[in-house]
Amino acid sequence: MSFFEALLLGIVQGLTEFLPVSSSGHLEIAKAIIGSELTPSTSFMFTIVVHLATAFATIVIFRKDIKSIFLNIFKGDKADRKFSFAILVSLFPAAIIGIFFNDFIEVLFSGNILLVGLMLIATGILLILTDQAKDRNVELNYFTALIIGLSQAIAILPGISRSGATISTSVLLGMDREKAARFSFLMVIPLILGKVILDLKDISSFTDSNQIYILATGFISAFFTGLWACKLMIRLVKRARLKGFAIYCGSIGILVLIWTQIF
């Protein structure tokens, strides 16, 4: 992978992590288009690193919320403590899949473009349903947090948008749109950080200076584009403007399916 390819893929991750269009799916599509010859393990590691970058972008934007979450666990009021523990509950489904099915997940990131196309179409359908849903101001509880966590676990599949799946699930369950976006972006931080900790041994095996340079380039470009995309997504969710993303996901999904038949 060249410097330009790493830069491009980092930008793709930064833009698509927060927009409901599947960052992992777009990374796989971009790798296929540029003809990336990364091995499945290296490709998966690059995906982990750029996801870490967008997690840091989320931490920067929601730093005050994150501080409050930690403080509220010990001395917040009932509602604040409930929100903090709901985030912990939401982690269980994806954490279990990540720990026990890691090898299977890695295989999914080895150029399975057909799967990406199908899942992008599914994401588009989900976004249309969300755009038409009405706010019912349902309060977050541990059961809804678990359901949202299940949607995040399903979004491990490349082509399913994590932010799209979790925000859509929250809104369809009746949560306020702004709260749904806030919860979605906060719940992924410990998950990504935990995944990186588990994979530290693999990251340390990248001793080649060129590989480290590529990972660093992807990280930096994903971080700065992620800062902008996160703020944009929050504004769009509040205004219920997801139909355009639904059309985009469906269109790209269909094009990907056609691509797989031609090439």
C-alpha cells in the first residue's frame, strides 16, 4: 500500500465512520477499486487502526460527556448513572462476538465485496424506516441499551453502518434523535479501545518502517476527517435528514452487486 492509498483510505474511514454509510464496507470497496494487495490480517489491522483514529475523534468531540459519564457512575443522580451503565450494557453483544469469533470476523475483511453490497442495501432500507419514524421521547433503559448493543454487534458485518444501525435502532425504539446520536457515538469508544488492546500483540508485530508509516498515515487522515464528519452527522440526525444516505447506500450496494458480476 502506498502513502496515497493509505491517505485515501483514512479519509474514507473518517468520513464514513460517522455518516450512516458503513465505514468498513467503504474501506473494502476502496481497497478493491485501488487494487490493494494487503493480506487479510494486514487489511484487518489497518481497519482497526483507522477505527481507533475515529474513536479518538469522538473522544475529542464528546470529552465533556465522557468525563460526566465516569463521574456519574459514582456520584451522579439516578438518570445520569442509568445512562452511564446503559453504555456498559450496550457493549456486551459486540464484546462477546469480538472475543469468541475474532477469526471469523477477520475473514469477512478479506475482499468479500458481494456481502458488502447486500449489507449496504440493508442499511439503506433501515435508514428509510428511520427517516419516517416519529420521535416518542422514550427514555433509555437497560433493555433498549441491550437491543441497541445487538444492532452494533450485527454492524460488525462490512456494509452495515454501525452509526446507522445504532441510531436507527434507537430512533425506531422511540428515543429522541439527538440523544440517539449521542448514545451511538459514545457507546463505540470503549468497544474500539478494547479491541485495540486485544490486538496490541498483532500491532507490535508490524516492525517494518513502511508498514508503520502506512498505519500512521491512515490514522492521521481518519482522525481529522472524523472530527468534521461527527459534527455533521449530529446536525443531520437532529433534522431527520437520512433519506439521501439511504438512497446512496442502496445505489452503491446495487452497483457493487453489478461489479461482482462483471469482474
